Amino acid sequence: MIRSHMSPCQVAAAARKDVGQLLRHVEEKHAELARSCPKVGNDRLERRSGHFTTRKGLQWVYVITATDGRITIYPLLWYATTTGICALQVDAEGPASFFQQHVMDRYIKRYLREGDLRNALREFHLKNYDKVYLRDTYKGDRDSYAAVIDDGYVVGEYQQKAAVLYFRTFYDQRTGHRRFGHLRTALGWRQALNKTRFEHAGRRQTPHEAWGRGYVRMAVEWSLAA
């Protein structure tokens, strides 16, 4: 169980211990996706999303994609605190992406539908799971990063010691255009970046071009396991 007093680093550690159950659930629930996955060399994208609560009570939203012979699961843990909703994405490599209360509050107010919080969280993850991370000078922090997402931009700093990317604010496309609009074309890099294989360098040394890649499975191996 996640407690309000836990730091993002502690939440990330708990999430990584728990994520295996989520991955097994997704692999079983979406076994047919391994059979229909576009073959290697085919860039057509199939996508699913859903939510799941593990035996330990951790609440997850996930996106699963199938393309080019690969299936990728992107897990997002969410939890309530005394000051609002937080969320944290974990991946096989690289730092965790933590979205503090202010980020989630600004986003949820834009996308909450008929009081359905889980739907708003699923919508958030669908529009942000595949990010492009870029160094920035936001508020003069030398470890600042801006991530370009479909709905706009999230901004924060990389806390290397904790292996956490701490996102402090969200800008939609309209409000973020003047400050971050020049980064928008970076979304066109996503497909190429997702195909690039980087040498394993440890969670804290993973280059920012390789952050946020989720958990990758080859469709052939998944299909045989199913």
C-alpha cells in the first residue's frame, strides 16, 4: 500500500516490486494481441488500455501497444494523498516519471468526464505514455527536462540520486506554446527513438533518449508463451 508520507523514490521502489503482477495480468488479458501484432517491418500501431488493482492494493493504469513485431506495456501507478492525486510511470530501464499533485490536478480538471476519475487517469496515460524528453532551462534548473506529449508538455527536474524524473507542472498546447512550442516537432522522433537500441547503462545512467520505453516483449515469444 502507498502512504501519503512516502517519497517518490519510495513509491517507485514499491511500484517496481509490484509491477510484475500487472505485467502478468496484461499478458493474459491481451494474449490475442500477440497473434495480431504487426510483423517486423510493419509500423502499423495497435493499442489497448485498461486498469488493474493488484493483490497489495496498488492501483494501475496501463497502455499496451503492438507494432513492428514488438509488444510494449507502459504501467502507470496512481494513488491519492491528503493533497491530491499523484501518479508514477515505471519502465524496465531508466528513471521513474513522477507526476505530482499539481500536474494531475491541472490535467484531470481538463479531462474528467462525468465524475469518472479512473477514466480521466486512463485518458492522461493514453496521451502521455509515449513522451520525448528534452533538456530545458525551466526556472534555471540545470537538471530540468521538458517532456513533449500529445496534449502538451510536462516539466520538471531529474533527481539522479533517487532515479526519479519529478514533473512539477503541466501545460496544454495552447498555454505552453510560447514557452515550449519550439519543441513540438520532437514528437516526430518517437518512432525512430523507440526502434533505437541503447547499451544497458543502469537506471541512473540511461540516456534521456531511452527514457519511458515501458516493458518490451517480442510478439513471437509472447505468442509461444500464451
